[in-house]
Amino acid sequence: TTDSPVAVETLDDVPEHVLRGLPEDVRLFPSAVDKSRLGVWATKSILKGKKFGPFVGDKKKRSQV
């Protein structure tokens, strides 16, 4: 069998409103779990119970993400 190349997700794939809506001290970088995807990283500790939002975009079902 031939393995097809895996498409790597990049910041160019992320809609601008998502990047603008990221909380301060939160960034998108390659995932630690799946190097072909982006992951959400904190640049400093986030206190337990910290709330973020409001978020802008389309609500998705778990099966769609």
C-alpha cells in the first residue's frame, strides 16, 4: 500500500476572526498530540475556573471537529 501524505494544518487555515478572538496569553501552535494539527497553548498559567469569551463563529457538533 502507498501512504498518502498527511495535510498539515497551518495558521493560514485558521479564519481571521478565530485568531482575533483568542484570549490574551493563548496561542495556536503545532499540537503535542497530532503534529499535523494545531493545538491551543497557554503562554503562562491559567487559573482554574478562568472564563473566556464571548466566542464568535459557528457551533459545531463534536463529530464535526
